[in-house]
Amino acid sequence: MISLHGLTKVFPGGVRALDGIELTIADGEFFALLGPSGCGKTTLLRTIAGLETPTAGSVRIDGRDATALPPGDRDVAMVFQDYAIFPHMDVTANIAYPLRIKKVPRAQRTAKAAEVAARLSLTALLHRRPGELSGGQQQRVALARAIACHPAAFLFDEPLSNLDARLRLEARTFLKRLQRELAVTTVFVTHDQAEALALADRIAVMSQGRMIQIGTPADIFHRPGTTFVASFIGSTPMNLLPADVTPAALHVAGAAFPVPPGLAPGDHITYGVRPEYMHLSPTPRPDAFPGTVSVLENLGTHTLVTLETPETLIQLVVPEGDEPPTGTQAWAVPRRSLIYRGETLHASENHQSG
Ligand code: ATP
């Protein structure tokens, strides 16, 4: 278990990279840190690893205060973006390296390296050097090295980012299976929301050194707590539309909906709807956004449709073949929506009308 209390890091020069982080990661949990560039993900991981000293707050690992412990005494293994494997050592020596540091006898560490290598399908490569390996193989060596010393936790800093798209998907599935098998607490830094959704038991979305939302992938996807999280999560961004409440209805981009509970005439809110939770109607209806189909983008099995309404652009995803030609008048019907007051989630709704 890793718990962080009031964790703050101010770099010389005044950058507040971490700002009072409160977080408990459960034993065996796969936890993703997600957020835009510069939000503090790497600094947080490095602070857990002991590579950065916090300005304030504490790090506890398995109930023990680790705040002042050097990295080597924390029982965590970090895998970096560039793998940081030694170019002059072969695969066996790279995997066995942490055991050598721990003064494990040679025969024992070679045996352990071979065992871990087999698990990661590296047996045939044990005598090669990193320069003779593909990116995916190098990544597996870095993983094997982390696994060989049986740490209490793995800390991964974008370990998949150097792989091409296909390998990345393969490595992702592999990593998830491995983590399940080993049941080792894992903290995973990524700026790729799809990766975080796919891998994690829970995700923390960070911005400017703070945790904006912590939840399961389903929570984060279906109930983003702020407009920032809403716009960050999802492979096509959520539509966030200005809306006004009158005594009769909630008016959004030419559509009118019943006034949701807790809203009053005169309220200005933001209406969120994911592109995946809308469909097109060829005929007018009051609970749909009227517009003209202006752009069609092929997503393979689906098509991303951009609808130009008098006030704004609305994007929705329809099954391939269901898209009307550009220039057609159409009505986008929302099935699920989110209401934000200011930046904050007020309510989420399922529309039965379908
Ligand atoms: P990325 O996704 O781009 O790697 P990140 O979320 O991991 O970003 P960090 O690397 O943790 O972000 O950086 C957080 C903030 O702290 C940034 O504003 C960065 O410029 C700053 N920062 C990081 N390391 C240092 C340092 N050694 N000295 C001063 N500022 C730093």
C-alpha cells in the first residue's frame, strides 16, 4: 500500500509541481496517473521512488514512513520511458543487475534472470545486448529487471510510449496480464487516456500538481467531475455546449429538454454529451440538435460526423454506413448527458426517448 499525505514539491525557481497530494493506493492495485504535459505526473512518481525529495508531506509504503528513505531502501522498482537498460550488458546481466547490487550470489541471480526472462518470452535473447533488440524487446528487458527483484511496487513512467501503435497495444495487454498474475501494486504514468482507461483499476486525473478526480475508469469516463476531466477523457472529445434554463425548458444549441432537478430559470450551465452517445434523426424533433452535416471522418467501423448548428459545432459517432452525405440537414439526439455548473458536475442524465 502506498499512501501520500499533503505531498508538495516546489522546485527551485518556484514551480509548484505537486500541491498537497492526498492519495492511498491499495495493495495490488493498478493505478494510473493521467494528465496533460507538465501536470506533475513524473514528479509524483519520482517522489514515490525517492528520486525527488518533497518540500512538504509524507510518503508511506506498506505502512512505513518512507519520506526520508533513499530509493534503494524503498522496495520499489521504477521502469522509465527510455527503459534505462545498460547497453554494454547482455540481457541476462541487465535483468540480474538489481540482484547483483543486493549481493545475491552469481548462480542464483543467473537462475532468477532465466526464470523471469522465460516468463517474458526473452529466453532466446538472453545473450544479446540492448543494441541488438527491438524497442518492444528492450521494454520487456526493463520489465524483467523490475520483476526480478520482487519489489513491493512497480512505478512505470510511460513505459509504452516508445513503441509503435501495434506493439503498444500488444504490450499493454501483456502488462495488464502480468500485473494480474504478480498482483504487485503498480503506479503507471501516462498522458494517454485510452491507455489509462484500458489498464487501470483506478485513475487519478491531475492538473497543475493537484488531483482533479480519482475514480475507476467507468467513473471517470461516465461521470467526469469537472469540465477539464470531461474534455480530457474519451477518444473523441466530449461536446461541451453552453445552455440556458428558462421556466419552460433547458435550451441547448437549438434543442429543448425538460429542466433537470436543481436548476432554476436564469441559470447558465454547460451541457456535456459524448459523441458516442448521440444518434442522428433525419426528421426534426424538439429534443435534438438541428444542424447541417459538414464533415465526415472515417474511423473504420464508425464515422465521426460534424454537425454545424447555428451556434456551434457538434460531433457524434455513428456506425459506418449510417452517415448522411455532407450538406444534409439532420438532428442529433442525445442519449446520455452531463450538466456542469461552472466547472463542476451537477448531474448526469439518461434520456429515455433514445
Ligand atoms: P510530461 O507528461 O510532459 O512528462 P509531467 O506531468 O510528468 O509532464 P513533470 O515532469 O512532473 O510533469 O513536471 C511538472 C512541473 O514541474 C513542470 O512544470 C516542469 O516544468 C516542472 N519541473 C519538473 N522537473 C523540474 C526540475 N528539476 N526543476 C524545475 N522544474 C521542474
